[in-house]
Amino acid sequence: MHLKGGSQFFAMHIPALPASVVRLPGAGDCLVGGTLASVCAGLDVIQSVAVGIAAAKAAVEAETNVPSEFSLTAIADDARTVYAGAKVLYHQSML
């Protein structure tokens, strides 16, 4: 899926990942941090949100608020799963 920038409005469904929840604190921070880091690294918004969701999954499965280490392979695999399941529900050109 490749979404071009410009004056367009999109409504998307981006799936969640199943997780074995241990703790919830820190999940939102990891979601935002993973998303922003990915945008800064050059990924598009949907790819970046997928990485953020994968980072949040890692956070809820960890014993601490924010995991001391992330498995980049697991994050990438989970992000691919999220990205592959993303669907455009509505698209409208604003021009």
C-alpha cells in the first residue's frame, strides 16, 4: 500500500496485534516513540504507526514500563503484520 501525500483524506483500519499482557504502563509511550522514530527515519505514516503498534506490543509484554531492550526482528515482523492488515476504509480528495 502506498499513499501519496497532498490534499487527501483517508480513514484507515489498522489492526491490533495479539499480546500476552503483563503490564500496561508505558504502552502509549512506546506507541508514540516508535511511530515518531519511524517517521523521522523516513517511513510513511502508516508504516510508522505499524512500528509504533509493534513497539507497544513489546511494552505490554515486558515486566517494566518500557522494555530495556527491543528485539528489532520481532518489531519488524509485527510491524509487517500490522501493515499488511491495514485497509483504507474511506478516501476523498480534498481538491
